[in-house]
Amino acid sequence: MDPSQETLEFWILRFLDAWVVAEAVSASTLKAYRYTLSSLARFLNSRGISQWTEAHPSLLEAFLQEATAQRGWTPSTWNQKVAALRAFFRFLESEGMIRENPALLLRWHSPRRRIRLPLSMDQRQRLWETAEALPETPLGLRDRLIVALIGHLGLRAGQAVALMVEDVDLRGGRLRIPGRRGPRWLELSEIVARCLQRYLDASRPALIRDPAIRTLLLNHRGEPLTRYGLWRAIKVLALRAGLSLSISPERLRQPPGLPLSTNDQLPLPGGRLSHSG
């Protein structure tokens, strides 16, 4: 039989048979692995996927996130599931079924911290609609820009508050982001470009007190916005949108169903990073 035509469940059974022989696992551990892998197979089937070669890291992360949201998994449980997926895909790799192990990109969670899942698409949409409905006041335009920078471009809170006016190139449709290997340019989406234009035209000039301050985002006193100030702005918007107080910049910037980026060069929603010339 052509391996590409074999079912997802077929390879689960092959893995479990080989794993029992190689590792001499207990019945309870075998049952837990079988449950995890069968749940993943159902998740993939529900999305029209019938081959393990199509199980990309983003899908595996989405599976874990959905199960965590539904079942309230602890960090320890999450890590156990990651271990099961890594073992299974390592077996598929050794069998030549896949080229590389996609589960290696799955992240571990510290047992001391709660799992912070990204906002759902519905939550993100509600937050953005609330931001768009803000009055065209200096702070309203600023807060709308914050949501665009974090939620649409995927900037970290520290990157957003560190932006300078000179980092904005509206004519070129790009934004300069500091990096360990030097600055990089992030191409702007239409939404973010529009928010930046409105902020620079009508908001920042009304907020600024000292022209020597070149920081892009300012507070109501005309001073550089701090990370706490940015976090608080998102919290207030979340309350207006009827969302949980646990919403944070990190949860807003993380695309739902994708692994959290630890690489500044990784493409993020709404834009692409490129090296400066």
C-alpha cells in the first residue's frame, strides 16, 4: 500500500506497537498516548487533512490550544501532550513518512505559570471594532494605533513603545524595527498605515509638549508611553469590548493557531520583515 494512502489511524497503531516494544511502557501511558494521537487525528480530519505529511506546526499548535481551552489543561498536561507528539512524529520521521518532525517547534510551558492562549478570532475582532469606534481624540487615535501595531503587525510591547517618529516611512509603506543584527523594515498593512497617518496628523501634534521628544507613542502628558501605559490602554479597551481582564499585549500579538514567535525575522500577521539596505 502506498504510504500516502494509509490512514492517520494506521500510523498511530504502528507507532504504538513499535513504542511498546522499544520502551516497555505501562498500560496507562499507552492509553494516554493513544487518546492524544487519536484526538489529533480527529482534529485533522475535521479540517480535511488525511495525511500526516500535512500536519504542520501551526496545526499542531492549534490542536493543543483548542484542547486547552476546552479542557483547561495545566502546563504539565500541555507538556505531556507535546512529548507525545514529538515521540510520534519522530517515529514517522524514522519511518520515512515525513521529512522532518513538526512537533519540534511546539513550545513548552513553565509549570509555574498559567497557559496564556492567544485571543480567539472573535475576541480579536471585538477588540478591533471597539478600537475603531473610539472617538477621534488624541488618545483615541493613539489607542487605535496601539491595537493596530500589536494586533495587526504583531509587534511586542517593548518594540512598540521604543518606536521613534523617524522609524515610520509612510511613503515607503514600512516601519523600522530594532533587532539584534541591526534594524529591519516591516512592511505596513493598509490598516496600520491608515492608523499611523491619522495619529501623526491629528494625535501626536496635540499630545507633544517638548519637540525634542521623538518617541512615536506618547501619554496624555506628552511624555514617552511606557510598557505599563500601553498595557493599561489595551486593558481599558478590553473592558469596553466586554472581554476578560486577563487580555495582555502578548495575547493580542500572538496569532491564533500559530506558535509564539521567538524570531524577530519570522513573518507576522499583516506585514513582512526584511533587512534594511
